[in-house]
Amino acid sequence: VEEILPDFDTFSSFDVFENLLYANTGNTIIGIDLDNDEEVFSTTKPSGYPAWPSFVKFSADGSQLWAGFTVSGNTDDRIFRIDIASGEWYHVATLAGNVALTVSGESILVSGAPWGDPNAIYLLDTVAENHRKIIETGGSPAGFDIDAQGNLYFATYHFSEDNVLMRFAAEDIAEVINNDEA
């Protein structure tokens, strides 16, 4: 970051949509037009919430931004949706240890787990906060995303074990998401 955007050297998480880069700098999320390196957006996280950024992710159409935050002990780990046009923040869910988020069709998937529990991928419930575990991945999450065919890739990092990259087939993910009893 210091080489490409020397005025912005504290990114902790970021995402890119078309020619826009949105990044969390700790207490502020900024947007940068990559064509001219100019700041086009800036919003500060809600006051009185002492948390660390965990992820930033654009919605599929680029009009919304998802932002995750964690706190010590995972006691109040929040996920926000930010309207890019207005800069308004909406607290849409709480999920302990949230690390990454991606959207698959109509489904919002989040990686996370309370401290000490195995990491998992959850189907995020922004209404009743009844998040459903759809995959128990284990390991320490290094990120995940979905490819154009709907396959989910999840990477781990370990201090004492081998790191792995897992692939879950699109049809298997869809079957679990569509089966309330899975």
C-alpha cells in the first residue's frame, strides 16, 4: 500500500469493485478511485464501539459495503452494512469471531467462530440472528470466496500445522443452504 497509495498506509482489510478500492483504516473506511488515486468516500465507524476491523466486502452491485468488526473475547463482534451513497451504517448482525464475508446469490456467508472453537462458515441471518453453520472448516481462517461457478474456496493458516486450501463444490453448498435440516 505504501508504494501504490503512499497517503494510505494503514489498511487492515479492503475490497475492490470496478475501479474503486474501499479499505478499513481502523476507525474509518475510505474509498479510493484507482484511476486517479483520489479519495471518493470516507465514513467513520459508529462512535463508542471499540473494535478491530475484520473485513470489508462490496455487495454484488457495488452499492453497499459489508464491514465486520471484532472485540477482545468475541463478546460483541458486529457486522454492518453501509450504504455507499449516504454513508449510513446499519448494524445487521452479531457473529462471534467474524473474519470474512462473501455473497452467493441471495445467501450471505460469513467465516468465524468464538475464540477457541473451530472455525466455520455460517449462513448469515440478518433478521433473527439465527446464523446456521453450513461448513465446519476448522483451522485459523485466512479468507474465503466464491468463484464464478459458485464453488467456495477456504484457506487456513496454522502456526504448527500445514496450511490448506479447501474447495467446496457449488452443488454441495447449494444443497446445504437449501436444506434447513442440513
